Amino acid sequence: MMQTQEIQKRFNQVEQSIHHAAQVCQSTNSVPMDLKDCIQQMDQESGQAKQKMQGQDQQQMIQCVDRLEELGDRARDACERAGNVDGELKNAVMQAHRELSDLKHQLH
């Protein structure tokens, strides 16, 4: 099991990736609504999860990461369904998803 401080450090990196995807989404024209919704929800939930990540309850941290990873899956799937998505946005979504998935696998 990862140490609490390591989880917090990794989560900060994940949160930055999610926030970057949200910024790219906002600045990109004609983003499909389901993709936009997924990214906004991830960004919102990562902000809420940040507070829980400051604590020492690893089970709560794991639940936050699991939930965000589910949203990351949805965002990735929405990106793939949309087909013609801006390259920078697609890269940002895939990066956030990859980091969430990696962290989830390290926690389980």
C-alpha cells in the first residue's frame, strides 16, 4: 500500500492533469456536450476530492480516486465516440485518464 503522503503527491499531479483538460475544453470550440460534461464533472469532483486527500483516511482517498477514474473512463469514451476531437483536448483527456488509472491500480 502506498504511503498517505505519496498518494497525496500523486493526486496533486492527477488534479493538475484534470484541470488542464478542463482549461483546454473551455478554450476549444465545438466540444461535444457529453465530453464537456464529463470533463467539467471530473474537474469539479477533483476539487472536492482534494479536501479529502488532505486527511489521513486512505479508504476515503481510494474511494475518491475510484470515482474520478470512472469519470475519466467516461471522458475517454466520450472523446472516442466524438471522433473528430481537437488533438490537444484529446491528449489532455487521455493524459488525465492514464494518470487516474495508474493511481487507481497502485492503490488496489
